[in-house]
Amino acid sequence: MVPLGAIFRYAMCMELIFEVREAEEGGYVARALGQSIFTEAETWQELRENVREAASLHFEDAEVKPKLIQLHFVKDELIAIEAA
């Protein structure tokens, strides 16, 4: 029988979520939610590669590693509203 703690630890680490935003100077910046992983890139394809590499290095010696990486793109937009 597998200890409940092992199942819980495994389930929590199955997916790593990165919040992705457009960088002010162009390209993209990404940060992992709940982890100290940050990366940036000029293109979306380069960002995908950098995120994989950063996650791999971050969890290199970890007992449990994420099985999926989710890139969550966030776009901030301000819309001016005329004062009434």
C-alpha cells in the first residue's frame, strides 16, 4: 500500500503552471506559480524551450518532478472610461 503522503505529494507536483506576460521591451516573461522559476524569451517557441529547460534544472535533484507544464498567457489591457 502506498502512503497517503506520497500520493498527495505526487498529485501536487504533476503540473507546473507558468504565468506568461508580454515583456515591456518585447518578447515574453514567464514565472512558475509556487516555485522560484523565472525565464524570458523573444519568441513563443523560444519561451517554450526556456520553460522546459528552467523546470528541468529546477527539479533536477527532486524526488518528484512535474509531468506537465501549463503556459497561462495573461494580457493586461487598460480601457479609459469617460468621466460621467
